[in-house]
Amino acid sequence: MNSKYEIILYWSEEDGAFVAEVPELPGCMADGRTYQEALTNTEQIIQEWLETAKQLGRPIPEPKGRLSYA
């Protein structure tokens, strides 16, 4: 999968794992023991998020790429 959604990936000391969030897809996040594992898991969870949204008839946000903050 080659998702165009922004992924924010960071180490969580509290969880003892890398955590990846997809800000444009509410609630879409994954983790992993390594950076690569978290990224791989996130690619899978993005696909599942999109499939679920389609099944439920919910709107799917267009990827905006890098988000900017004010």
C-alpha cells in the first residue's frame, strides 16, 4: 500500500512502543516494537479504516499531505 495520508510516528515511553497516528483519519493509529513495525501496522490499519468507512457509508477524507499548524 502506498498511502498519501500523513503519518506521525513517535516513541511512547509510557507504552514502550512506537506509536503512529494518522491525523486525517480520526481514531486511526497503530503501534509496534520497532519504527518499521509501527509503520507497517499503520499501513494495514489505514486500509481497514478506509474499508470500514466505505461499508458504513461514511465520507472518506482526501489526503492533504503535510498538515500545517498555526
